Amino acid sequence: MTRTSTAGAADTANAADTTVTAATAETGQGGSGTWRTRIRRAIRAFSRPEPWKRGPLLAATALLLGLLLLLHPRIPNRIGGIGSLVESLLPWLGLFVPVLLAAGLWRRSASAVVALLLPVAVWLNLFGGLLTDKSHSGGDLTVVSHNVGAENPDPSGTARDLAASGADLLALEEITPRARGAYEKELAKTYPHHTVQGTVGLWSKLPLSDTRPVDTQQDVGPLGDTKPADVKLASNRALRTTVATDQGPLAVYVAHLGSVRVMPRSGFWTESRDRNAQALAEAVAAERNERVVLLGDLNGTTDDRAFAGITSRLHSVQDAAGDGFGFSWPARFPVARIDQILVRGVQPASAWTLPATGSDHLPVAAGISW
């Protein structure tokens, strides 16, 4: 009787140990078994039909987001300029991905999570290259472009900040007659050569020649001139000049294209800007110099279809040699790069934005090499 009782007690203890071990492995408290248990549970959960049936609206939204990114050139512009508006804010559509992912995980929807692969893949294909620093040292020429702002309260301070940037070429847009003297006075010592054509100008450490205005057919916007009378701008908003460098002539364009507005009835109004962009594209297409630099406030991003005529002939230094998106407007919280430096026949070395001045735009800069 004693032996039998002892054996029975041992068997009971062994069975209890086995139960505890199994429970420990199942609850994930067994060290290396933790992640294996969780993986097995996840596989079992996703192999069931319920997670795939949950969140159909979330899955459809994720697919629509991917298609919007993929097919944005096909969005019509006839209805309130919606195509250009979407393309102006295209990188920000990626913010919907983590929102949809969180919602999919909360709903435990396998279909919604898998559907997000489409917008993620398309977004990375469009903008993934901007997430890395592509700049490198060197560069034969430093160029800066800045919309100094018609209502800039301190044009002299802005001029001093820009002169301290070390730029060889300095393009300014939105120069008012009232502020022109301040810019010319503050920049004269650093830049012995300059030209101002209407509201745009170029200051240079190198000689300039063959300077002329470029007709971009500027029209008045649908709301008229919204600026105060004492800062109304002259009509000419683009110029072309030749810079004499040690490596030969460099054609430089400085431009400020028409404004865009979001209007309650007509939507995203871009008529004036688009007409300016087309005229500027024609001028660049007729340029015979192999080396070209375009500096200016284009009032749009290079993703916007309105600039296809320009971007088919010139390429963005930010895309080729920048670090990040290089957003330049508005200065307090930049959401878009509408101030551009585009080149042809030269090699972008680096691209960056400068600290804010008294303008509502950030200055943009680039180093280029031969």
C-alpha cells in the first residue's frame, strides 16, 4: 500500500509539472518560447476568415489611397484644378498610412493591413529617395534664390543675411520699388554685378551680360491685386542673363510665376501661374546655352503637371542632391517646396534651405559643379 501510494503521488506530481510547463509555454512566459508562441497565435489568428472579413471600409480606403498616389497624373484639372492641388500636397498623403494602419490593427483587420502595402510601395517609389541625404562636398558655384516678400519689414536685414550665405549668385523675387534701394545698398559690397528687371533681380560675384526681361504674360488674378497700394508690384517678373565663369558662359533665369489661390466657387485657381509656366518653358526650350540654371518662386511644386514643360528640360537640385523634402513655404511651418532651383548641363552637388528672414518664404540654396 505504501509503494503504490508513493508511485501514485509521483505520477501526480509529474502530471502537474507537465501541466505547468504547457501553461507556461502557452502564456509565453518561457523565455525563448515567447516570440514563437506569439507568432503561432498571429498565424492562427490570420488564418481564420474573421480578420479578413473585418474592416472592409478601411481596406477600400487604403486601396483608394494607393490608386490616388499611383494615378495622380490622371486626376482631371477641369474640376476646380483638383489635379494640381493634389499634386501640390502629394507627399503629405503618406500621413494617411500610419492612421489607416492604426485603425486596421485596432479593428484586427488583416485585409486593411495588407491593402496598405499598395500606398506604401507607391509612396516610397515616388518619395523614398528624398528620405536620404544625397548631398556631397564640393561644388564650383553656390546659388541662392529667395522670395524676399513684398511686405518684408526689414529688407536691409534680409539682404545682410543673404550676403552672409556665401552665395556666388543671389536671385531675389518680389522686389518692390520701395525696398529696391535697400537691397542694392546692402548687397553692393559683396556683389559687384547685378541686374533688376521689374520685381526680380540677380546679384553676382561674376560678370553679367546679355541681360533681358522674359515675357511670361502675367495677368491679374481673379480677386485683383490683394497687396497694399504702396507695395504693388511692377509687371515684369522674369529675366535672363549670362554669367561669365571660368568654365564658360552660364545662362541664368530668375522667375516669379503668378500666384495660386483656393477659392470657394472655382476651387484651386492656377490660370495665371500656368500661363506663366508655359511661357517660361518656351523660353527655356529656345535657350541655346548648354548650361542653364533657373532660380525662382514658381508657386508650385515640381510634382505639379503645370511644370511639365520645364521639368522635361531641367531637373531639380533638391531631388538630385538634397537632404529631405526641402519645403520652403510658408516660412513658419513649411508644407511645400514652391521655391525652386532647376539646372541643365551642370551637376548638382548639394541643396538646402537657409534660415528664415523677414519674408514668408525660406531661401533655398544649392551647390553646383561643372
